[in-house]
Amino acid sequence: MKLILPAQDHFTATVIGLEPTDAELDQIEREMPVISAEVELLDAQIMTLDRLPNELDVRRIRRAGRKVLATRRELANQAGTGDAA
């Protein structure tokens, strides 16, 4: 049986040593409120994986979901107006 493998030298040579650019780091910094809100939503959802969500869990998930939508809207509005703040 013959194994078919990619040419590792060619593949890894293009990946090793690449760092994010300043523009990419700036974009990540602008998106941090959205990322944090999504992590909060995920935490609320994970807490209910092994049991039925109670009323407090449902409110926590709903609140976190609204926060994600609000932060995404704010980010989209900033991108639409050209604000870099």
C-alpha cells in the first residue's frame, strides 16, 4: 500500500514564521467586544449542557444573546461610518 502525503517541506515552509500583521491585530482589537460577548454566550450555554435549563439559565442565555447582537450591531455601525475608535 502506498501512502499519499503532501510535500511537508513545501507546506510547512509557507506557514512557519508568519506573524499577524499590524492591520490584522488592529482588526482583532476592534472585534474584541464581540468575541468577549460570544464567549459569555458560550459559557451560559455550556452550563446547561448536562441539565435542563432553569429560568435563571434561560434569562442568562437570552441576555448573553442580546449582548452579542448589540455588540455586532455596534461594530457594524462603526465599520459603516468609518470610525476607527
